[in-house]
Amino acid sequence: MPIRVLPDFLINQIAAGEVVEKPASVVKELVENSLDAGADQIVVDVIDGGRTLISVIDNGCGMSREDLARSISRHATSKLPSDDLLDINFMGFRGEALPSIASVSDMTIDTCNGADSNGWCLNCESGDIRPSNWEDGTRIRVQNLFAKTPARLKFLRADKAELISVLDVIKRLAMARPDVGFTLNNKWRFPKNQEMSERIVAVMGDDVRGRMLEINANSSSNNTLTLRGFISEPTLRRASSVDQYLFVNGRPVKDKVLVGALRAAYMDVMHAREFPLCALYLTLDPRSVDVNVSPAKTEVHFLEPSHVRAFIIKSLRETLAGTLNDRVGIIQSNIASKAVSQNMNFNKSDFRVCTPHIGPDSAFMFEAIAKKNWGAEKQEEIKESLADEFLPLGHVIGQIGNKYILAQSGENLVIVDQHAAHERITYEHLRKNSIKVQPLLTPIVVSLRPEDIAAVLSISDEINKSGLHIDTFGDDAIAIFEKPADWDLNWADLFHSIADEVREYGHSSQLGERLHLKLANYACHHSVRAGQKLDFAQMDALLRDIENTSRAGECNHGRPVYKIIPLTEIDGWFERI
Ligand code: ADP
Ligand code: MG
């Protein structure tokens, strides 16, 4: 077969395969162009989820007649004035979007750049340019998307689902640019020049008002690296990552380094299957980040990913620590630096001073430090002198209101919510030990469409790990051969939800979420209630259990488990200092 050079229209359609996946990607490219054109008012309308019409109108700089003609040529861009790919200050730069979209739709562009006496209208199909009475900025109308590539058309989801994806794109850009006004279908409006905190409420919903913590951090080792924005208190979370808005140098991204750092920062205070909300803006020297990774540009490559990760985790933890009892990370580094700076000469009062809020983890931390720095004999000696500190929640003094346990730990008064404490203990215990797998004599057979079966089986390893052993059963069913003993769910519903999520996100959190709900519910109903009288032995046992339980700072609903009040604070009440 002879080799041939492909004609332009095919090259464009192939490129469109990467850039234009669905209506939301068209909206993203067009609105990014409007932002690059300096618009501060952008109006988007979509009909039938975008398959009949996508219209984007902006009040940006517009184009001259010559630029309008060039704009739909491949690799034609006004955004790379020099030849330096690392010096990118606009959202676009590939010059691919307009020719790609034009190749898979009927597109017209009306534009006026103010310099010409009238506007111009380009019919992208014929290449005709005529004078138009368009007066300000640019309007792009994309009709009959994918009509020329029916294979693509088949992959579009229901109109409503496509509209939701479009809304998601607008929300991400609205978070990137609170100074710009956005309107979608005259229904969703984000007015221009909104305060950041107001825009967050407009985008994420009313329940976040007053529950987001502000971050404003500069790296101490790299003065171009900064992180600002808002993150949710640990008690505010979502079942998916919808409300995680991440930006690198103003560009919305879905980047593994950032998502991983976010997860790590919340690890101690949030279930791994739950998602904190955030609007985080990372800025750094454009030369230390490569945005040229994927055509949709949602991934980036950092020159020093581990440095960026460490900076984000540290900044988030510091902000979270301000609101939590659980100051573990900070206490840890304080003790460590103290021990090092004192040349390992340990002294009991220093331990106290540098851990004003002794938490359940201090004992473990201390042990790790001691092992590293001191011989066995010295370790014992120190341990003895610190006997109290190894019971971080201290000795029981009594119970009040049949609800709270009072204890004394060193120079601190400790108040423990008995129900929250027990709930966390039961939950963590169940999480570790609950999966007793039961083989089924007759497998449970669930009928599913072949595409759902394929989606579910693509994560079968993960499903098997949760104790559910499944396999195909003919062409149109899945059979369950083993399951956790006390699991009786609506299986068809579970597998449909898993299949939907896998198709949407490539993975599914359904099993984890349902497991969490089940355990949390069980833990709640099998825990010591508020209002129950406890004797000293029971209270002591509860405190010792909590000290050995992970994530003990909060119950699994996110309420605090204990509070520690230093004696010095009490002295303050009585004006003794
Ligand atoms: P890129 O954005 O990567 O440059 P596009 O194909 O998206 O490539 O756009 C090509 C060019 O058309 C842009 O560089 C810009 O000069 C011009 N352009 C596109 N949309 C607009 C707009 N809304 N307002 C003004 N100019 C635009
Ligand atoms: Mg563009």
C-alpha cells in the first residue's frame, strides 16, 4: 500500500479526537480563548447538551479580518510570541482548538476588534469572510457537533449529563477567575468581580459558607512558590472530588501530585473514601513546571514534584492544625528539632514545653525518637521519668453529665466525649477486623449489560480485596461466589453504580463508601451512649483504647473526641499569671 500524506481535513479530525471529546471540551477551549482575549464577561449557551448548539460570546479584544482568517489554520496562534515553550502565559498556545472544532461541526465566528470600522463573520466550512454588524468582542457558534463524525456522536451521553459536564467546566474556570463574569444558559450566573469567598459559595453551594479555612503560604526555600486559597474544615466533605478545584499558575488542573498531597494532608482527619473541598492556587516559576503534557492541558509536570508535594502538605497541615486538637505533625517536628538541637541531651521539662498539647500519638513519636537517639538504658530511664506522658490522656478524675470523662494528664486537664471516643474505637476496630468472607453454596447472579460487566470487571482486583469475589456468568451477568458474611445489599444497584463511576472516573468509590456507611452505622449503635454512667475501670479502659487508636482526634462523623486544656490556661482564668 503506498504511503500518502493525509489531507488537512483528516489531520484536523484526528487532532479533534484528542482536543474535542465532548461538548464540555468545546466549551472549555472557547471560554479559555475568551479569557486569553481579555474578556471580563462571558456568556455561554448550549442547546441539547451542546449537540445542537454551543454559543460563546465574550467582550474580549476580538480579531482583525486577517487574524480571523488565520485563526482556523492549524497551529496558528497569537500566544507564543517567542519560540519558548516554557514561557507560556496564556491558557492556550497550541493553535489547535479552532481548526479541530471547525472540522467536526458547523462553526461560524463573528468578531470585531475595535480598530476596523465594522465586524467580520467567518463561515468556517466555506472559508468565506463577510462584513458583519457585530460590534464588540467575539461570538463563536458551534452547530451540529460531531454530525460529520457519527462515531463520536454515539459516545455522547444523555443531554443532561453533557450539560452537567459543561457546568463543571464553567465552574472550574469561574473559580480560576473570580474577576470575570460567567453565565450559562441564563440559569447559572457568576457575577464579575466577586470576592473569592463569595465565588466559592456560588460555585460549591451554601453549605460551605463559613466552613472554609483560608491558606496563604510562601515556601521558605523557594521564593517563587506560593499556595493560597481555601480548604474545608475536616467536618465538611463530599463523596467525590467534584468540589476540589486545583490551579497551577491560574490554570485549572487535575494533577496527581496536587491530589496526592491534598489526600495526605487530610489523612489523619478524614476517611480515605471522602473528599475535602478546596480551591487551591499554586503559583511557581513557569520555568519549573511543564504544562505541555496533554492536549487538554489538565496535567502538568513539575520539575521538583517532591518539593512541591512537601510544601503543600506542610501548608495544609499547618492550617488544619490551627483548628484541630490533633497537632501531631507539628508536635512531631518540634520534638525532633528540639532533640537534635540539644545534641540529644534529653530533659523532661523540654518535652513538656515543646508538646503543649500532648496527644495520643506523642508516646509513639517519643519512642521512635528515643530509639534513634539513645541507648537502651537511657531509654528506660527517660521512660520512667515520663511515666505520666505515656498515658497521654491521663488518669481518670471522674465523669460529668454522664457524657464526659475528666482526666488529668501531666499539667493538662483532659475532657473526653465518651460516645465519640467509643465510636471511633469501634469503627477502627471493625475496619481492621470486619471482613469475614463467606463462600456461597449458590452464587448470587446479577444480570447486567455487557458494557457494565466490562466496567465492573476492570476493577475486579479492588472488588475482590473487599471480600466480594465475583466473575462473569455467561455474556450478560455477573456472579458473586463469596461475600462478607453480613453483607446483604441491593447488588444490581451496587454494580450499576460501580459501572457508572468506572466509566466516568476510571475507578469507583461505591464499595468503600457503602462499607464506611455500614461500619459507621454499626459503630454508632454499638458504642457507649451519651447519658450512660461509667465506673472508673470502664473509663480508664476507654482512655487507654483511645490512646491506641488511629485518627483518635475525631469520631467518624468528624466531631472532636477530646479536648486538652493546659493548666496554664486554667491559671489564666483565675488571674494567676
Ligand atoms: P490557541 O488558543 O492555542 O492560540 P485556538 O485555535 O484556540 O489556539 O485559537 C487560535 C487563535 O485565534 C488564538 O491564538 C487567538 O489569537 C484567536 N482567537 C480565538 N478565540 C478568540 C476570541 N474569543 N477572541 C479573540 N481572539 C480569539
Ligand atoms: Mg485556544
